[in-house]
Amino acid sequence: LIEDIERANADQIRALQTTQASLAAAASQTPEELLTLVVTQLRSGRDALPAFGPWMLSEFPDLPPEVLLEAIAGAGVDPETVGAQCPWNRRIRRKALMKGMVLHLFSGTSDREFRKVAQEHGHVYLGVDVAQDLARPATWSWLLRAAAQGCIRAVLGGPPCRTFSLCRHFAPGPPPLRSPAYPHGLPTNSAVDQAKVRYDDGLFLRMLALFTVAKAASAAEPFFLFEQPQRPQSYLSDQDLARGVPSFWATPTWTRFRDRNALRLYDLCQDEYGHTKKKPTTLASNTFCPVGDPIFKASREEAAVYAREQARRESEGRG
């Protein structure tokens, strides 16, 4: 564990130094030009940090520097280290790169329907959850390089909402960690709580960055589906909104990403699709989603598995 921490610190120091050294040269380039360079460097196996750092800073300017730095450092992980520590073996990685992959982030165990759809289209299904850990440098670095190869056909998932959770603003829930004025952490957060906020911010960032790189590297735009609790303004009273309930949908990071990718938003309640609770939810996608169509609804069995998985995640505080 100590070695892992020391290695992570060394990677972040190198990422910071490389990014600082590259900023002057990158100042004359547009974010689109930087992204093209990022894809080229990742695809060739070369060190992508000189372009990746400045691109991340220009693409996600509203995120805290420490969140960006942790993600930037992952692009500089040595390919041999990635191969040795990647959660998927060489056979699975090779198959995914050859056939294309459906990348299901924060997948839990309710993956049967997603796996089935991926296989029907001739793609490999890759689920990423706690065991694979999107924030782990080897996982993140390999997925970035796969995205740059144009091998990702779909990116879907719902990052943990534990630090945005509505229950934090109503008794007897845990204390709030964010607010509309402080979307990246309250000034009063303890070090432990702020670490949770920073970690979750990093997961949001990685999902958006992966899709952006995959889109730039692909001939056809990959499918994108992003899930979070519904915007509080759509169903809470003014009195409840006065509690300062935050939402990822209201952050500048999301607004910029949505506008750049012309995403559509769909509101639904999960009890209509088999969940045991109402759970007002918003989906964002670059493709029309027939939310009201019965075909869109999961089977009762799959919904029951999903409900149990959600209950387990909530009990563990992962949302």
C-alpha cells in the first residue's frame, strides 16, 4: 500500500511538472487541436502528458486542480505497468480492442441486459465497478488508450451520487457535503468527507473525458448514456430547495459538456421500471431514448437485481 501511495505521488508530481512545462506551448492551440494531439499520442503509445494535461485544463476548467491532477497523472502511466495491473487479462483486452467494447461504468452486478445487447451487436461488454475502480491508474490509463484507438462503441453509467444525495439535506440523513454555492465541497467538510467529494468528482471527470476522447477517435460517435438523480428544481418545493440541495446537472462542468455534445435529457421515476422506490432520475444521452416505451423498461427479474444492488450500494454509502 505504501509503495502504491508513493508511486501515485510520484506520478502526480511528474504530471504537474509536465503540464506546467507544456502550458506555454499549448497556449496557441485550441482545445480541439489539443484533443487531436492527445488521441494521436495515446494511440501511438507515446507519453501523452504534454498534450493531455493542457487539454484537461482547457476542457474542464471549473473542476478543482487536485481532481484534474489525479486524472492527468493516469495518462502518464507506463504501458507495461498498465498491462501488469489492469483488471482485465490480455485475452479480454485484445478481444475488446478487436471487436469494440460497450463500456458500462459503475455497473454493479445487474449487467445481464447490457451484456446481452453488447453481444447481439458483436461487441465486448466491459463492466467497471469497485473491483476494477475507474480511479485506479492502470484501469484509467488502459481505458483512455482504448478510447484513443476508437474501440469504444458506448459509454454508459451513473457515477455515485452519495455526496450529492438528497437524503443529506433531510433528517435523519448524514450531513451535507456540497451545496449549489460549493458544488465541489463545503468549506466545513472534514478531511475524510472532502476526500469522498474529491474522489467522486474524479469519477465524474473520468467518465466525461473517456467519452470525449472516444468520440474524437471514432468514425461514428459512440453511444452515451449518463444517469443521475433528477434535478431538485423539477420536483422539490421552494421550501425544500431553500435547504441548498446541490445537483451535478447544475454544475458548469456538466453544462459545458452537455452543450458541446448536444445531449438530450429525459426525466423518469424508477418505480415505473420495476424499482422498489420512486427515485426521480434524469438520463442524458446523445441518442433518442424511448423512456415511455414498454420495451425500454427492464424485465422484472433484472429490475429486482438492480433494486437489490442499489440498496446494497446505499447501505455502504456509495449511492
